[in-house]
Amino acid sequence: MSNPEVAKWKDISWEQAVEEVKGVVGGEVLTAEEMMSYGVKTEWFPHGPAKDHGGDHGGRVFGLGIMLTKVLEAGANRAKLDLNINIEAVGWALVLHDIQANVQENGRKYRDHGLAAAEWIGENWQEVGMSEEIVELVMDLCQWHISDDKDVPEDKWTMELLILRNADSLDRVRFENGRRPEHALDESFLTFEVAKAWLVPIARKLFKLTELGEGREYDSVEEGFKAVVDAGVEMGLIRA
């Protein structure tokens, strides 16, 4: 999708965006059962979820990331290309990337929570239910999801990492409208034009349906994740 095509979709409604996505992927992006198979658990957050980084954030990033993956794969298939995206690894990285966002080291917030998440996954992948053959990739994705572009080793720039970073950036809509404007979505961070054209309005609606209000958090990460599943069903993106 070129820049002129993105301009054509500027300011479309979330309803229009959903129909475009469903038209490309051939229906709903996934089922509620499929999404819940990646459902995060409170015990996977060793230090508790950080503010704005709980199960609802993980759920939204998961939904947006899988949506982006399916759209990219559909476009590649039409062009008879194989992007060779490991969707299982992407899925786990989408829900686990911030499990250590609240980690403490020497009484201070750990500067690199991506690395801390990777280390946790390396020790707990069996408990999570992850396939052994994808553990190293999931660890890499979590480790580098928050790093500056210049700090990411060249061999770590995979389609899976680009999808995670784009999906995580899309959920920065949660910081708009004066909540934390310095962290709000900057569309220049989005690599894929389809993310700018269709997924931004979807991300905003998904957040609107799952936000509890300033200063409020879900009682558990499970509750927050399930709220996103329900919102996806309501929006027509997830099949109940």
C-alpha cells in the first residue's frame, strides 16, 4: 500500500477499517478460542503488571499484531510470496513482551524490561505452554521490542520483530487525549502502511471499549485480556 493509497484512507471510521481488514483476510481475524489459548496469567508477571501494561494492553497488542500478520500474509499470498512469519512465536511475544515492565533491580525500575522478559521466558517457557523450537525467537522478540532502532542488531530485524513493534506502537493510542501525551502514538513509528491506513482507527476503538478510566486498572490480567476478546467480538474482528 503506497502513501497515496494511505492518504485515501485518512480519517476513515473504525467500522470501515474493520470491513477492509475482513475483506482482505476473508472474514474474522481469529476466533475467541484461538485468542484465549494465548491468554496471559497473573502469575506470569513476577512483579505484578505495570500501570498501563497489564492484560488489557497485552490483549490489544495481540489482537492488533495478529491482525497485521494476517493482512500482510494475505497480500503476500496474492503476490505468490512467502513471508515465512512464525505466527506462534509472534503470538507469544505479543502477549509476553511486557510481563517484566514492573521489574525492580536494586530498588529501581529495571531499564531494559525487554531483556528481563526474555530471561523470564527462557526459564519458564514450559510453564507457559510454549513450543521449545520457538523459545529463542520469542526471547529475541521480547528483548528487542523496546530498543532504539540503532541498538537492534541487524540479524534481529525480522518480520516478527517488526510486527511486534508496530502492534505495540499502535496501542500507544491509550496515552492520547491528555493521558500521557509524551508517550502517545507517533505514526512515524509504524513501518507498515496498512497499520497507518486501517489499524490506527481500529486501535483507538479497541482501547475505547476496554479502558476503565484514568487511574483505574482491571482486577487481574486475566480480566483485562478477556475484556479485549469481548471487545474484538463486539467489533466483528473476532468470531465468538
